[in-house]
Amino acid sequence: MGAKDDRVRAEGLDTATGQPVQPIAGEANGRAPSLSGDVEAVRFATVLFADIVGSTRLISVLDPEDARDVLDSTITLIRNAIHDFDGMVVRVQGDGVMAVFGVHPAVEDHPLRAALAARAIVERMRTGPSGILPAPRARVGLHSGPILLRRQDNDFGSILDVVGHATHVAGQIEKLSPPASVAISATTVSLIAESCQLQPLGTITSEIDQRGEAVFELTAIDLEGADRIPVKGNATSPLIGRDVQLDAVKALVSGEPGAALCIVGEAGMGKSRLLLEGARLSAGFGVTTLVVRGNALLAPVPFGCLSGPVRHLVELLQPLLADVASAAALTADQAECLQGLIDNGQTWLAHLAPGDRNRIATQTILRLFQLAVVHVPLLLLVDDGQYLDRETLSVLTGIREGRIMTMLLAARPEARTSLAQCCDQVIDLDPLGPRAARSLVAMINRFAPLDEATIERILDRAQGLPLALQEFAVSAQGEDGTEPAELSARIPARLDALLGARLAALDDDSTRLCQFCAALGPIFPVSRLQQGAALVCRNPSSAIARLVEARVVEFAVANQARFTHQLVQEAAYRTMPRRRRTAMHAKALELLATQASSSQEAEVASHAELATHAEKAGLPQRALGHLWDACQQALSLAAIDSVRQLYLRARDMAERLEPAAAASERARFSLLAFDTLQQLSQEQITREDMALLAEGTVDMGPGIRTVARINMALLDWIDGAPLQGEAWLARAEADLDAHDSLPRRTYADLVAAYLAFSQARPRAAIARIERLGNRLDDGQRGSTFGAVVVIPHVLARAFGAWYLTDLGDIAKARSWVAEALNLSRRYAHAYSQLLADLAHGYLHYREGRFERALGILRGAYADGLHHHFLGFEPASASWLALTLIELGQLREAEAVLSESVARGHFRHVRTSATYYLHEARARLALAQGKVVQAADLAAEALEHCRSCGEAMHELHALVLCREVEAQTGMAVWGAQDVPTADLVGRIDELGLACLQRRLVAIEDRIA
């Protein structure tokens, strides 16, 4: 292969593209590549470290000038080997060299090039003249990964440098290499399709990769035997979702000889996997497989991909034929050509013109194939057809026209036109459908099934790309059975290399546009693509055309443009260094903000989108402004989960400000989102910021301070600290006495009612609710007073109805329930409707109308889950379960309670709502005859009420304990602290009719 490359390079051509190579300034041999302009970029590349072994000894025993000459000649040998395979020498320091492959030229086979260069360094130093004995030896280390290419200035000028974790790992690997050998990482080996001879050297670990990277000694790369390697493809993963294509392959293999089928698809679509199936099927028919594999290194070399297959074919025929050339009736020129191909030489028929040599070679190979199929049934498999040279394509065309043998080809879309002339049929590989993709992931992880959330993330990112599905599915299981944290961040190494090469091949104009689009996201309006091109490109239309031609961007329906795959967008974004990302987001913000201010633009960016660009452009204050507007929009739509997400983003964003400004921003967002977070049972995350407002540390005025104090009272009640809540409420009401406000007074009365009832003052709670209702006239009873999804009057009437039901005032409870139902339905407030339905169902439950209660509570429970009203999830689940238990539907009750416990929302709500969950579980255990469990759960219910200061529901818990004791004969721990007489007296004093009835039932059971 070296002779071929030398000829190509002598002509000044890039071995991957066939284009002229531009020498770097100051390079005498003209081989090193040139980079100009803004070179800073993140690339997936292969890093090579080479170190001269024993250089210190050489310097110590030689004259300084002789030592310099030896070191210089050795370094030159290393540099030349690197340049021969299109590597860039980044740094020469003393006796060490660092190089990078895959940056310029941007080729996807950079791991192979680096490995070949490394082996060349070792071999050339072993045989090359050094002027001294023993000759110097080298240690070489290789690793592939993301690197940052940058220009670094120093006192002597400007140099190119490479930094990143991959360079650190490559340096560690080089130290593991024995003298005169090559050490290579498992990552780099996995990216080389050719057969490598390896010996294990050990494992290296780092803070980033605790699992470790396996390291091997690379002793050889079998390029010449590539025809004997099975077609590359992951044979361990099942072939799913390719039934149509597999049927076509089966029909080809089992059909009449001479047909040709080409499979076209993007990288990672599974083309090679289908070729592998073709090889397996042909073996079943007794057909020998001959493999032609395209190779970017050999692409500029005429017939470069056919040398190995020709030699392999001759070896197959030699046991059958004494003289293959004679049997094929080759002329003298053709026989010389055949021997030249077998020997992998380039000097055959050197006296002829290139066109004549190519014609003779084509005839020779076709005659050889015609001879071979007479003696050996053959299937020709052609992989990576996009790298085939013109001369090899002419041979394939001749095979098809002469119907010499059956051919199965695979290539990427750019080779469709050139391969169409070689085939009878071309079939396309599209991404797998959702069902097939899910099946593939499930099959790969069948022995360690993944949870549904992980599977959804895999499906979302892979978007049907089989290679991505395989890589994500395998990496989703950590060594300890857990999902690695980097699953959502990294791109599989093989795809990273492929996509990186595609993106790096873009010109400067299209690269800038690609980066701008990557900042916009995976999909965006065509108008933004066009306006962005005008903003960042010198030739906008050409840049857009180049992105489409390179299959980076495509046009979708409804005037939308998108990246051809989400991973292409991710790769494009990752290739940008941080400063470039910041600049692109700033440009996107400039463009989108201008559109937002123009009423003529149909595709106006949302405030959430503008906030993202402002954040990533390094403008936190501006981002917070957009987040505020986005949060208000979400509130107006009652999109409570969106409000939560925006609130959390704002908290993180505020941390980038000065401490005082950060505290102020967090506080104002906490106020804005408090109501919503309460519906999601996440209000406690605002406690720290709310306390700053309530204490006046963050001063937003007396009205806000009063609201914050009421919020603190509510937070304490929910958190099981009602006495602290009453202290905060007293301060708030003192504020209101000085500066009254109807909305704030209404809010204070509501929280006061909650606190009063929890402290076993039910009449005071009812009085607060009545006062609240009397204060509101008919026009204000439907007012939200700025609340998100609830009408305060409905909230008051619903809670009041629960209280009245427990007190036995059924007539008034029914009146308040009817009022809550009418108002909530009139104003279509989902959260208000939930509260009204819960009050309605609870009323029927307490009155013993269980069938009626069941339908209402089932609906409320489902609605709460649907709308994510998680603050009332424990209560709705508990009351539904209690009703089911009364009706004897224990299995459904158990399912409802188990699901509620698994969700865990009761841990965030330390109020009566949680008490009812304990009661329901205890009553279920009692109904199931699990007496010990029932006693334990009753004790748990009692302890809950006592620990969170729920005096009212402590009475409920004590009655529950008495019921358990009466039915099981077991004493419940903690219940004996209160004598029965005292318990009865307290219940009678408060007039808790529901508990009075239960006590009577207990006495009847005992009697």
C-alpha cells in the first residue's frame, strides 16, 4: 500500500479526496496540511503520542551536535510517517511528538490512518539509518476522542495546539507501550474496520472514566487480507425492522446468477448488517463470498480496492487450475497486469499510457471473474461503495453487463448515481419505525430490561438510527445496573467520527451557517434559515445549498427546515468551542428578538426560546427577563408544569448574578410560581427565598412582604408545623390591620381556616370561611385574585364542606358543595373542579352512599393525575381507596394505595391528606385480615398526626386505633396514652359527628 500512497502523494493529491494538498507555511516537503483563519474547533479525532526511547542516554554519550543530528533525523522520520497518512504534527517537544488525525483533512477513517502511521514509525525506526548502534526506538500511544483545536500565541509566534481529555489519555497510553511498539486504546480499535493483531497491555482510569479504558499492543493491521474479513456489521444485535430489505437479499442470493442489488443508506442505517446476512445466506447455498471493500485511503488509486480480492480469487483457483493466467486465456500484457495486482505493485506495464493500462486491467479482472464462476459459485459483496475508484466501478459495471456473477452492494447516498449503473435494483434504508426501534432496544437489553423513561430517551435521541439505538441501548446499563449519567450527553464514538468528518468537510461559509442552525435546534422555520444565512454568511444561497448537498440539513413540510438527524445537530453543536457557541446564540438572539418585535413575522420566537439564547449568549439578566415573560404566559394558560420548569431555570440563571441581585430574582420568581408549585406539591423549594421576603431581607414593598408571610404560614402548615404557621399568619394579619387588601385578606382567611382546623378548632375554621364568603359579593366570588388555577372562593367552600361534613352539618355542607361545583364549572378551572369534586365525593362517602361516592372520587383521582395536581394526590387516592374498601373492592383499593405510595407525594404533604393515606392502608390491612400490619399502620397514622401537630386528625387516628384494637384484640402502640373517656369527651366537645358514629359502632362490636 505504501507504494500506492507514494504515487498518489507524489502527484500532490489527498489520499481521501483526490484533491490537491496545500502545504503548511515553512514545511519543506510540502506534505503537511494548512489551516488558516479561525481554527478553533472541537473535533472527534485520533491523537498520537510518540516518544524516542533512550534519548537521554544518547545525548549524554554523543557530542551535542551529533546528538542534535540524531534527534533531528529521528524526529523527521516520525514527522514523515505522520504526514504520509495525513496526520498533523501539533507539537514537537524534546524527544516527543504529538500529532492528530482527522482534523485536516477531515476524514472518518482517522483511527486507521493513525494506527498505520504508528506502525510505520516503529518499523521505519527499526530499519531506518540513524548513524548509531543500537538504533533509537520509539514508543507510540493512540487514543480517539473529542479534542479542541486552537491557535496558541507565544513569544515566538503562533502555533496550533490540541487540548482535551483525549490528549491526556493518549499520553497515558503511550507510557504503557513497550519500546519499539504501539499501544492503542479499545476506543480506537473499535473504530477500525480492518483486522488488527492485538496483545493486552492493561487498563487506564481517570476521574472522568472510572470504568477504565482497555489498552492493547498493536502488532499488525491486516490491510492486504481485507477481502477475507467478514463484512463489517454488528452480528450480535438482532435484525429488526428490515423484513422488506432482507427478503430482497434472500431473493437475490437464491435467484439466478448475474443479478445485482444495491442497498443505499446513511451511516449507521445497517447496510453492512444486511451484507453480513447475505454472506450467511450464500454460505447456506454453498456459494463462496468474495468481498470488495471501499477504502478512503485507496480511493485515489486505480483498482486499489480490487488488489486483495483478485489475489484471494487466484488463491481459490490455484488448487483447481495449474496456470490461472493460461486458463483465463490472458495475453502477455494481461498476465503481467494480473501478477502486478497480485503483488500489489504499481510498475506493471509502466511503458503504457494510463488509459491503456486501465483498459487492460479491466479486461484482465473480468476474464478472471468469468473463469472463477465456472469453477466456484461466487457472490460478490461490495461494502462502502462510496469510496470505490472509477476503475473499480468500471469493473463492476462490466460484471453486471456480462451477468458474470451475483452482486450485493452497499453505499451511502452520495454514491447512488455512480452505483446505479452497476445494479438492477437500488433499495433505500430509512430509519426504523417507532415499534421496530423499541423492539430492538428491548431485545438488546432483554437480560437487563430498561425502565420506560430510559427507553423513551433512547428512542427520542436515536430517531430510528439502528447504530445509535444499539450504542445507546448497550451503554444504558452501567456496570452496577444503573443508567450512566452521560447517556443523554454523549454521542457514540463511531457516530461521532462519522458525523464529525461530514461536518468538518464543509467550507467556512456553510460551517458558520451549520453552527448557527445548531444553535437554533434540530428543527426551525425556513425563514430563520434564510435570515440566519444572510446574517452569518458571505454567500447565503450557496451555504444553504451546500448544507443540503452534504445531507446536513433538509427541508420538511410546512416551511420547516431541520437537521437530517438529531445527532447531526448535536454533533454540529459539539464541534463549536464555547466562544463560538456564545457568539452564535448572540446572533440567534439578535435575529429572533428582531422578529419578535415585528408583527409581520409569522414565526415569532417564544420568550422561553429567547431566554435560552440569552442564557447561552452569556446575558443572564436578559435571559431572566424573557423567563419572566414566559412564566407569565404559562400562567395565563394554566400550564403548571411549564411554570415549574421555567421557575427552576430562573433559579439556576439567577446564580450567575451578584448575590444581592440573585436573591432578588429568586424571590420574585418564587412569588410568581408559588401557587403553581403548590399544585405540584413542590412549594417547599421556595422556602428559603420566601423567608427572605417575609423577613424583609429582600424588600419588594409591604404588600409583597405580607403575601410572603402568608405563604410562609401555608408552607409551615403543609410541612407539619402549624404552630410556626400561626406565628407567621399573626404577623401577616398585623400587616393587614395596618394596610388592608381584599385579595390578601381573602388569602389570609383561607390559610387561617386550614391552621384552625388542624389545631382542632373547627368552629373557628368555619367562621373564617363564612367571613371570607360574606366579604365577597357575587361578582367577586369567581375572581382568582391572581391565582393560577384555582378560585379562592371555591377553595374555601370545598374545604369548608369537608369540615362541615365531619361536624355533621350536612345541609350546609351540601349547599357549599353545590356552590363550589357551580362556580368551578362556570369558570372551567380544572383545579377548582378537582376540589369541588373531592368535597362532593367525600360528602357521599361520609353519608354512606358509597356507590355514588365511588364514581365521583374515581373521576377526581384520574383528573388530578392527568393535570399533575399532585398536592391533592394523597387525599384523592386515600378517599377513593376508603370507598373501595367499604364496597369490598379490595384488589383495586390495594392497587390505588400501592401506586400512591410508590409516587411518594405523601412525603411532601404533612397534613391531614397524608393521614388519610395511613388510615386507608390500615383499613385495607384490616379488611384483608392482616392484623399485625393493620396495628402497625394505625400506629403509624397516629404518630404522623402527632409529629406534624395535626390535633384534629389525631382524634381520627385514635378512633382508628380503637377500631383496630376492637377487631383484632391487639393493642396499638401509642394509643393508650389517651383514655377512652377523654377521647369521647373531646370528640363530643368538638361535635365530630363522623367520629361519634364510629365510637358507637365500636361499642356495639364490644357489646
